Amino acid sequence: KKPAGAPDKALARKVTKVGVVGAGLMASQMALLFARRLEVPVVLTDLDQARLDKGVGYVHAEIDKLLGKGRVSGDQANRLKALVTGSLTKDAFADADFVIEAVFEDLKVKQKVFAEVEEVVSAECVLATNTSSLPLTEMASSLRHPERVVGFHFFNPVAVMPLLEIIRGAETDDATLATAFSVGRSLKKSSVLVKDAPAFVVNRLLTRFMGEVIGAVDEGTPLEVADHALDGLGLPMTPFTLLQLVGPAVALHVAETMHAAFPARYGVSDNLARLVAAGKPGVYAPDFSLDAEAVALFSGGTS
Ligand code: 3HC
């Protein structure tokens, strides 16, 4: 079924090579998915060799897991590994048709990345962003071809979450959008088309959901009680497990974006900010026991 608002399929351009800017967790998960589903070369770039090696290493390790589960054959695993490479320069994107960025959530950083990519790619190459909440139209505004910028927002874990939020900026043209939908179909995702707006649609809701649970803790409900209050509703994971999956820094960033846009409706929790400042990955330890230090930070250092 054609997603609401999707342009005519015939306008879609063929994608024969993908560039991924960034080699962090979202970027490497995306690189694997592109290689696996589109079966085209995928080049990751990052600032230094260590980050690149980590990103490509993650992809190779995930391919080995797929091989172990019998989801791909030995030949397929080798082919997939060969498709995903790392490069320190964006020149490697010269013949890419679709470049997606998943770098640090800062508008200026993303604008700079797109300006650099635009120097090396063709005028028709799609520039996609996996931003969680930053304004797409502003990200595109100083480019020579803002019409080829589109939001392509994945959800964590990228391999398993079916949803893909496709965002149309003020200048995004139909060919770009049709290409984005066509790639989404090849990736076997369920795409929804949304308008450019603070945090688009999905993170508005998720931020509200997370914000209310965090708010209950801010107001004195013990964290472990608030985190398990919804267990009987059958959600796939508890709110603080979800916070861990998303990453407290990303969650805080989205909350700040929403607060700036709608101050009366979205707050920014001091407890969450304290957790982020301490560099904690969440309130749970790797074995999913509660990290007492993180819980204390989250309770204003008082529990
Ligand atoms: N990477 C790759 N695969 C993963 C994975 C990961 N991080 N985590 C789980 N999986 C795979 C498992 O390998 C398993 O695959 P298999 O069937 O091939 O063996 C499958 O997912 C199911 O995993 P499990 O049986 O271990 O666990 P669950 O049934 O509990 O499912 C879950 C795990 C799919 C993550 C589920 O808990 C869930 O849906 N959680 C909610 C996640 C969510 O809401 N994400 C959105 C976050 S918001 C976001 O990303 C937006 C951003 O902008 C903030």
C-alpha cells in the first residue's frame, strides 16, 4: 500500500552506492542494513581511524552473528563484509547516490557535514539525515541543492524496529522523496511521511512518554517503582531500559529541543541532565542490575 503523501514511485532514482557519515552505533547499524538489503557498496566515514575501525568492526561482528544464526550463508557473509568499507575522506562518496549522516546532534555540525558532502557528490545525490529532532529545512538552507535533503529517521535497534520516519523539508522535491520511499521499501521498513517540525512526530510522543516517567521520579517516586509501573501493559521494555537503548544524551537533546519549541508542554529534567553530565550510559549496569551511583545521580544525589 502506498504510504500517505508518498510521491509517484516512477520518480525514484536508482541507488547503487551509499555513503554514511559517522561510524557510531546508529551509523554502523544503518551501514549493515543498507548493505544487507540494497546489496550495494556502503562507505562509512568518520574523523579518525579508531572510530572507523570500531564502526566497521561492529558491522563485521553483526554479520558473524547473522552467520551463526544461519540467516546468511558463508558466501553471503563474505560478500556483505566486502560491501562495507571505511574511509577517512568524503571523496569516497563521489559516486554515491544516497548519503546519510548520523553525526553529533548539532545543527551547525550537520550543516558543515552536508556542505562538505555537497562538494564531492553529484547534484542528484540524496542527502539524508538521521537526526532525532533538528530542523531539516535549516539543515538544508545553505546548500546549493536543498531540494535533495530529506529526513530518514531510524529507530534503535535499526535492524529490528520496522518504523522509518521520512521527513519532508520545505524544499525537498518529489524525486528525492520518491527515492527515500524506494530505499525504505528495499530496507523492508514501514515508512511514514511527516512534516518538518520539532522532533517530527514520533519523538514528540516518545519524549512525552519518557518525560512523564522521569517526571514521576523527579517528583519523588522511587526510580525502580516508576520504571516498573507499566509492566502490566505489555510494553516491549521498561522506560528506563528504553532510555538506556536511546542513550541519555540523545534523550536529553530531544527534550531540550521540545522544551525550546513548546516550553509549557515539555520540561528538561535536572536529574537526566546530571546523569548525562556524569557520562553514564543509563541507570542500569551492563548486567541490567541497577547502577546505584547512576540512581543516586538521578535522584539528585540524595538516595
Ligand atoms: N541489534 C540488533 N539486533 C537486535 C538488537 C540490537 N541492539 N536487540 C535485539 N535484537 C534482535 C535480537 O537479536 C532478536 O533477533 P532474532 O529474533 O533474529 O534472534 C530480536 O531482535 C528480538 O530480540 P530479543 O528476543 O532479545 O528481545 P525482545 O523480544 O525483547 O526485543 C526489542 C528487543 C526489539 C529491542 C524490543 O525490546 C523493543 O521493541 N523495544 C522498544 C524499542 C524502541 O522503542 N525503540 C525506539 C527507540 S527511540 C529511537 O530510536 C529514536 C531516536 O531518535 C531517539
